[in-house]
Amino acid sequence: MVLIGPPGAGKGTQAARLAAHYRIPHISTGDMLRMEVRQETPIGLQVRDRLAAGLLVPDALMLGMVEHRLLQKDAKQGFILDGFPRSPYQAEALQRLLERIQRPLMAVVQLIVPDQEIVVRLSYRRCCSLCGKTYHLMYNQPQREGYCDIDQAPLVQRDDDREDAIRTRLQVYHQQTEPVVDYYRRTPLLREVHALGDVPSISLHIQNLLKGAAA
Ligand code: ADP
Ligand code: AMP
């Protein structure tokens, strides 16, 4: 399945829960790119500035990474894509790739959250500097202030969760990614979810919607 929605809609939060529930990998293209940046690989050095500014990275690079990841063994029984596709070009390329490897999508879940709430969610988001787990300074606090519950590493703010990058990312979402929702609206795959409210209720709602998804 694909999870789609604006930055800060809760895709990573929900994908982690759904991945545990269905025992399939959560594939976040943002996490994959941030790992490249952290490890200062050639790809990381190439994309670092675009990530920090909130701009999309080149399609060809992203498609290569996604294809490589989807062909790994753990994705054989299914996968949750978070952050991909982000443009109609990527959606069409994904469609061709999945046809080629004979793994059709079962559902595309759109998380709907108004822009004002996005700004609140992103400005207060903090992530573990080691494992990447996400917290929120008001809605989802760590047990010990400033440190991750899992590995006690310090929490940090993402470079692209600063005010100017948040504005850019929202613009990029409306201009380049919303047309992907229209693309899937023309198929039977799209499920719309109003993603305000508590995290477990939203997960349950998604699971209920997926019960009706075609295999
Ligand atoms: P995305 O992956 O779509 O960018 P995240 O899952 O990282 O979004 O969520 C963005 C921020 O909002 C995080 O700080 C997260 O803890 C918080 N958050 C996620 N879901 C909810 C929710 N239902 N209500 C309030 N805050 C939420
Ligand atoms: P995310 O973690 O999904 O918010 O993504 C963080 C950043 O990674 C985005 O702002 C883009 O710079 C880059 N990125 C992630 N996924 C894609 C994608 N599918 N296409 C292009 N850029 C992406």
C-alpha cells in the first residue's frame, strides 16, 4: 500500500504502527534519504541541500532507490510506502515497476490534515538522532525530556522542520504531490482518511478501511 498526505500528516507515525500490525516493512523514502545524508554517501552529499530546503530530489535517483528496496526479500509479502510517489511521474513509474514485478497495489491511503495543524505538528516534531523515532513536544512526548524512549539518544529537530522549509514543503505538496491523489482517484485504490484525533483511533480506522481492499 501507499500512504500519502502532506508533510506532518502522520504518515510515518501510522506507517510504523501498520507495519507492526501487518508484519510488512515500512519503506519511507525520506528516512532512506536522511540515512544517506547521515552517512555522507555520494547520494547523501548530492541531496543534502534539497532536503534541508524542503525541495524534492530528482525522480531518477528516487526511482532507483525505491526499485532496489522493493526487490529486497522482506518486501515480498507486502510493503507500506511512505513518501513515495510524490509526483504524477513517480506514480506512473511505480505503476510500471509494480506491473513488471507483478505486485499490484492494494490500496492508497490519503491522510487529510489542514495546513494550520501541519505547522503545529511539524514545528513541535522531534526525532531521535540515532533511530529516527518521532515524537511531538505536546502530543507525543518522550518519557524523559529531550531523549528517545528506545535508545536514550538525544532528540533533534529536522533541518526541514524549520519555518521556511515547512512553508516550502507545503507548497511543494500542493503543487507537485496533490496531483498524485487525483491520479489515484481515477482508480479504485484511494481511501480518504481525516487524520485529526488520536493516533490509535486513526490506525484502527485505516485497518477497517483496508479490510475492504481488493487482494
Ligand atoms: P509525516 O511522516 O507525515 O511527515 P509524522 O508521522 O512524522 O508525519 O508526524 C508529524 C508530527 O505529528 C510528529 O511530531 C508526530 O508525533 C505528530 N503526530 C502524528 N500523528 C498525530 C496525531 N494523530 N495527532 C497529533 N500529532 C500527531
Ligand atoms: P519526508 O521524510 O517524507 O518528509 O521527506 C523528506 C524529504 O526527502 C522531502 O522534503 C524531499 O526532499 C525528499 N524526498 C522524500 N521522498 C521523496 C520523493 N518520493 N521524491 C522526491 N523527494 C523525496
